[in-house]
Amino acid sequence: MSDRDQAADWVARMDSGNWSEADEAALQTWLAADPRRQGLLLQTQAAWMLPDSVREPDVVETPEPANDTRGKWMRRGVLGGMVAASVAAFVTVRTGFSRDAEFVTRVGEIRRVPLDDGSIMTINSGSELKVSLSPRAREIQLLQGEAWFDVAKDAERPFIVASGPVRAKAVGTAFSVRKRDEGVEVLVTEGVVETWSDQDASRRLTVVAGERALIKEWALVHYREGDNTPVDRALAWRNGMIDLNGTTLREAAEEFNRYNQRQIVISDPGIAGEQFDGLFKLDDPMGFAQTLKVTLPVAIDTSDPSTIRISRSTEADSQK
Amino acid sequence: MEDGTGPDLRATLERRRALAQWVAREIMPHEPRIRAWFVKRRIAHDVIDELVQDAYCRVVMLETVDHIECAHAYFFSICRNLLARRLKRQQIAPFDAISEIESYRDTGTPTPEEQVATRLASERVRALLADLPERCRRIVELRKIEGWSQREIADHLGITEKAVEKQVWVGVRAIRSGWDAIDREPEAAGDNRRVV
């Protein structure tokens, strides 16, 4: 590896948070071999510090008190006069280095973002998307996860959400798009959404309020209201809730696991099919597990801090 | 630190990082202008590279930078002194050229170029970052804008920490060579200039 490449390697390693005494010793050995390397290392590490000085965003995100508890816009180094006063009503944050606005949420984070055109986007846990608004078009790329869109009417500019080959187009509506393993799911709460797959743009599926569709590369699966979970239940996450109605334990655990670091594990496949109802706070998997005990014959093992293990309880357990 | 290393090691890393940050903020934006001064005096590009690198070696040796009032002026004077010494050793430059370099004094008041240097550098770096390869750029953003650790990035993307470290390496190299090109812009423009 050339000196320059090696210097970059040292910088990346120091940045990883895993720097050990052995690493430091190896670095000293490398530096000692050529006096110029000290300067090279400094230049290289300084280059890695350059992005820190360009972090100020062009504009500021409207602070949303409800879900934005971490005050992420503060952490982005928004400084001085831009912060408090002069926040325009609907403004997009240019948080990334790319020319589009990008948004990333962590597990358990739900963020509500007003867009420049008056639309509002609510981004669910563990998601990533890119927003590109131009005079001719409004385009969102959903790279991971799920987001719900309340789209401002603009006949001149259709609002199109793309996820892989799938497209969902709206003129003035409210709908959500979720990237799943088996395809892209579109749920419409208001208005009409046209969906299709890039692979065959001529076959389009119209989804209206109360309906949901699952679009795969070569198939369009359409659910009408009454099948599985109605649309507003599926979007209860926007209010920090999970709404279950005849949902199996397996499905419920999957939902909770999307939002929480502490994962629910069902140890007995036999109980995974048990069904139940309820409205739960999505950031409280323990609360959910406790409630289960009341209605189902389960035992809960919380000895491992990273999991909540649910199993069928024995006679002995139920005497406790 | 997660692997339980001693406080001395952490202090060493922090000092190194703080110095690099000081260089990035206070000196690097002025590099193009400083380099241009040497180009004007017909110093070869690779010699300028060496002067700059040697000057940074001097900076590394400093115990503290608190006493330095104007970082880029300080850095510039180190480069000039190094050049003067080199010329004397080589005995090729005329005496008055050397004395001109040695006796050069910064005016003390910031020139217009100095004043815009930081903003200009910011804009250039931003453009540079926008051109990073996609995967690398996303990781650099999560690290630098969102402030996530490499481990948090690995968790979020479902890849190993080693893979994240590798992309950081790609990013560091790309930013470094991108910056080198920015550094040399005045040189590219000035190549057609006659002897001053």
C-alpha cells in the first residue's frame, strides 16, 4: 500500500472507535520509518475533518416537538441566527452532501418533515429516503423502510414516490409507501394513487382511499378494505402506536421489533399463531409482553437485556 | 473507549484529532493561496508539495497551538523558511531571491483573499463531497452530518464494522485527492504565466 493509502487507512481506523494499544504501536513504527509520514498523517486526518466545517445546512427544518425528541436538528450543527427566529413555514433540510435532500431515521425514530411544496412526510423507524423537488416534478426515492405522505395539491407537478422499480403517483392525496422484502406496499388514506412497476409501465393499478396494494416486479396484488388490516390501523405508527386486531403474536412481535432495539423472540412456535387485539405504544415492547400474560398462557424471560423471550407457560409457571 | 483502553491512549487520539481539526479549519482553506505564492516564484510543484509536507511535520511537533495567533500566517512563514534553507543548501538561487523570501512580512491585515478563503473552501469541499461514490457518500454523511459512530452505521446498514471502516478509507482518500486538486487550481491557471 502506498504511503498515502496507508495514511488514509490509519485515519479510518482511528475513526472507528476500536483503536487499541497495538494499533498505536504499529502506527508509531510506521511513522518512525520515514520522517515525512508525520506530516502526511496530519494532512490526511485534516482532510477527514474538512466535512465538519461544511456542515451548516442551507436551511433549517421546522422543529416538530412531538416526535423529534432528540432535537436532531441541533446535532447537525445548526448555528447562530438561523436557528430560532427566521424559520419559514415549510422548508426542506438539505442535510446531505448530495444535491437532493436526504433523510435517515434510526430504529425507534419517527420524524415528521414538512416539504417545500406544502406536503408533509412522516418517516417511520429505520428508513432512508431522498427528496427531489424541481419546477417540473416532485420525486421521492424510498431506499429503505416506510413513509407516509400528505401530498399538497399541485396539478402541474405530480408527486411520485419510487422504491426500486415500483412507482406510486399522486396529485393531491395521502398515502404511505413501505418497502418490504416481498415488494412495495402502498396504503391510501385519502384520494387516489396510481401505482405501477418500472418493468411494465403500461399495467397500472389505481388504489383509492381505504385500499392497499402490494407491488412486486412482475405482479400487482390489490387488497380492498376488509382484507387483513385496514389502512388506518396499519398507519397507527404515525401516532406512536401499534393497533392490533386479530393479529397473530408472530406478526405483532415483528411490528414491535421494527421500532425497538430490544427484540421480542417467540421461543415456542406453537404460540406464535395466537391472535389478539389491542392498541399499544410502539416503543414499549415490555408493556406489550406484560399485557399478553393476562390473556394468553405465556411466560416471559427478560434475563437477556437485548431480548424479551416469550414462551408457552407450564403448569408451574402459572402457579407463580 | 469501548475496548477498555487506557485514558492515555484516548488522550493521544483526542489530541491528534483536535490538531487535525485545527489544521482543517485554520490552515487548509489558505493552502491554495500559499501555494500560489511559491508558484509565482517559479518553485516546482513537487517541491512545493515537499515544503508543505515538511511544514506540517513541524506543526505535528508542536506541544500546543494555543500561542499561535494566526495559524495560516504561521504556517506560511514555516514554508518560506524551509524554502530559504533549501535554496541555500542547493546554492542555486541568487542571493537576493533568498533574502526576499526570508524578509517577506505578512501585512497583518487580512487581504480580501484571506477573508473569503474559508467560505470558498467550504463550497469546494461541499462540491467534492457531492461527487463521492454513492455508497461512500452515504456513509460519510451518516458519520459526519448525523454524527453516528462507525458501529451505529454498521448496525443501521446491516453490514460489518470493517466494511464501514473500508468506506471511510475510500472517503478519506477521495477527499484528500479532491482537495489536492483544489489546492492546485491556482497552479493550473498560473502555468502560463511568465517569470515575475
